[in-house]
Amino acid sequence: MANNTVSVQLLERIANVGKEGEIIEVSHAYARNFLIAKKLARLATPELIKREAEKKKKAQDNKSHLVEARHEIAEKLHNTTITFELAGSKDKIFWGLGEHEIIIEIKKKYGVELEKKHILLPEGHKLKQVGVTDIKINLGSDVNIKMHVEIKSK
């Protein structure tokens, strides 16, 4: 019995079949009569299969490098304290301290660049109380850091 399947690369996401860019094995008739005819897929040449495999390997290497970098950042920042001296009264400061100011201070003190989405403030609001507050830094699904922010009033 002859092999009746062919490799195709999907050009669009197709429910219950696969995602865009994915190379799949389908029957010759399904490929010719439906996928290729409706321009939903193209025949996967050996060069295309090799290129996609290299791209997948490169993405996997990149991901593992990013995980290592996140763990290094976590070791640097975990349970550290950053201090701010801001204008305010006895127990409250004016305006509040937000993610942006915290990011700038972390970059200045530790040389680590973060984005606003990484900083999780308590209750999602700016910090306005004088004293020490714990914040969370989420660097990804597997890396969460606790830092302390100390606010002093001038």
C-alpha cells in the first residue's frame, strides 16, 4: 500500500487541524482538494521543513536563555530594599510612588531593566504611605520576586 500522506505548511489557523506556520501531515486528497485549493496551506518542501526545524530550535534556545537571565535577575533583587525620600506629611506622601519611579531606581541601583508590567503594587495603586511596603516583581510564569520599598517623608 502506497503512502497517501503529504506534508503541508498551514498559512492560517484551522480549527482541529493546526496553527499558522505549522507543518503537518495530511492525506494527499485533503491537501490538494481543500487546503491548497483554498490557499490555506502550501506544500512543505524539504528546505522549508529544515528551515522551520532550525527556527524552532533557535526559539527554544532563546527561551532557555531568557529563563536563565530571569533567574539571575531574581537572585539580584530578591528581598532587597530600595529607599525613596519624598515630600509629604508624617505618615503620607504627596502624589504617590508608582511603577515608573521604582523601575528607574532599580535600574540605577542594580542595573536591571524592567517594564511597568513586571511591577505589581499592593492593590494596584501608587504607594502613598510612609514606611516599608512589600511589592512583587513578576518576571514570568516561573519567576516571582518580593522586594521592599521604603518611603521616608522629607
